[in-house]
Amino acid sequence: MKSILVRGAHIITQNDARQVLKGDILIENGRIAAIGHVRGSADETIDAQGDIIIPGLVNAHTHIAMTVMKGMADDLPFNDFLEKSFAIDAKRTNEDILAGARLGCLEMIRGGTTTFVDMYYAEDIIAKATVESGLRGVLCWAVLDREYTTQKGVPLENCQRFFSEHQGNEMIIPGIGLQGVYVCSKETFLGSKELADRTGMLMHFHLSETRKEVYDHKKRYQRRPADWLQEIGFLGENCLAAHAAWLTINEINDLARSGCSIATCPVSNMKLATGGVAPVPEMMKAGVNIAIGTDGSTTNNSLDMLGEMKTLALLQKSNRWDPTVVSAQQALDFATLGGARALGLEKEIGSIEVGKRADLVIIEGRSANIWPLRKESLVAGIVYCANAGNVKSVICSGKPVMLERKVLSLNEEQVLEESNKAMSGLLG
Ligand SMILES: [Zn+2]
């Protein structure tokens, strides 16, 4: 594997001291070998004078195969939205899932995401696109009760088979994707937990996204969803809950005690107008690990983590009438270190430190919307000023997947063309 030397950038390390440095980064064998003033040379040199380097962003909740469904279910009441999405989803073929997954990976590369958590059926097809893209995917096979699924066979068994096919792969990490309490029984949750405990897989699930979900569950089980999951003995450190918007303080404490992480999805919640704003300040206070997700392309409609960080910070500030409630630094922490920790990968990714995987995003500092650069406001510049168009180069696990805005891993023209066909097919 080629060694790479990135020269002369502003580096937002995200290390324990949250250091911001000016210097070089040496990459050897896919990992960060040195940071600072690096002498000598490498197989490849990247000049990053005037640029800003951040750790690869972690999108902690998405459904990338849905990127070909952009604009197909916009501006609808929640129930109509669900009906329309499910109707389109039912028509999906392996080809258009692959095309959608490739387009999703392309968009993530261009937006500086290097690790993503996906939830869908057909993760085997999504894995193919992920391998081609060079990104790291935590691919969570959709698991739900048999009576609700369109999958062939038993979802949990399909998930287990997917695990055995990809076990031990550094870039394709299988997980369990429990769709939510409305389609998963106690048996399904506990069966998944048993499989997760045995295999080390992550359990990723939608939780308390809408008020209706919470009240329906309460009517049926006399417990709110997170309370119920705690009571049946499901919650633990290997859990990552998406949305987590409609929670009580008791439930937040349950999440904190169990070590469960959450992926807040501000744009999705706002676009669907579910009325729930995730209680991020209370979760931070209780010690819940927080990550950020974009959700899928019918509810966002983009996979842009730079935009998502800004929206999260603004939503929380606006909602609490308090501009101090989530800082730029905290938003960046959620999108990097928080995501890494949610996946149990905090020793491998999430910051720029010697020994970690080289997941790096080079952002063009000399851009009108970011310039001028000042060390003290670089983090704010990333969260409040930068957008996906500023991402110049992306390195994932030591391999460049985009250099100087040219995507190297995927054939961009082909991906765009194929996904156009896929969209027409779904609408036809
Ligand atoms: Zn989702």
C-alpha cells in the first residue's frame, strides 16, 4: 500500500485536547504514522497549503439505496409520506438498489463522509457498492417481525447469513437493523440481542421518531418505547438508536445507564415535521453518546454531513432560545468522535491521531465562504461556513477515494447515468 504525505494543512485533530495544528500528515499502511513537521518523503505527496483537514465524517443513520428516490415523497403529511415511500419501495429491483447505493456513496465521498451506518434489506447489494466506493459501511440488515416483511425467509436469519459472509472485514461491517418497535416484537428484539451478543454486531434501530409511535406503543404495552426496551433487557452498549426525539428524562437516563448511543437526525425530523426535537442538551448532561445521521434521501433529501452539523446546532439553539446549547465544537464532536464511539470504533477512527486509520477530508480553505482562516475559528468555519462543495480530497483507510475533486473509486458519469435510469424505472 502506497505511503502518502499530506503537506502544510491546518489540521483539526479532534484529539483529547482538541488541538488545531498547522503541519503535515504521514500515512503508512492505511494508518496515520506521523503528524506535525514530517521530514522525508512518501510514495505520493499531496499539497494542502491553505486547506483544512478534518477526520472523515461519520453518518450514523442513513438508507443510501434510497438516493434514487429523491423528490418522490416531498411535502406530504407523515402518513401519506409513509404510504408513498412504501409503495415505491415495494417496486425496487436489485439493479436500482445497486444504482442507488452507488449514487449514495458518490454523494458521501463528495461531502466528506468516510464511514456510514446503513439500514435496509438487501445489504448484500449495498455492500457491493460500498466496496467499489472505498468507504467504510456499517451495514445493518433490516430485521422485523415476519408478518410485516417483504423479505424472503426470516429477516434475522438473512442478517446472520450476511454477517457470516462479511465477518472480520474492516470496511464492510455487518450490523442488525431493527426497524422499530412498531414492527418488532419483544421476541425479535431479544433474538437480535442474542445474535449481537454472540457476534459482536451493532444493533441499530429507529426509536421514538414520532409522537404517534410513542403513544401507540404506550397504549399497547403501557410503556413508552425506550422504557420498554430497557425493561425487556434489550438496551446496551452495542445499541445505536436513530432519531430519539420523543423521550422523557427517565428514558434519557435509561439510555445513559445502558451505554446506548443515539443518532440525531435534525433535517429528517424537521422535513417530516414530526414535531420532535431530540433532547440533545439533556442527553449530553446525562452522558448519552451522541452521533449525527442524515437519514435517507426521501426525508432529507441529502447525505451532506457538513450541512447536518450546522442544522443540528441551529435547531437546538433556536429551540431552546439559547445560542450556547450546542457549540460548533460539540457538533463536530458528534459527527466524528461520537459516531466512532457509537460503532465501537473509537480506537480506529473519529480523530486524526497517530495509529488511527487514515480517514481524512481535505477542505479547500481558500474558498470565499470559508476564508479568512484563523486558528481560533477554524472549527466554527467547518460547522457554520463549509459545505460539500468545499471538499477537495477524501482519503479513507489510507486510500484516496477523491483527489482534487476527481472521484477515483467510482466512475462518476456511469453512476449518475445508471441512477437516472433507476429513478425512471421506479416512477414508470
Ligand atoms: Zn431512518
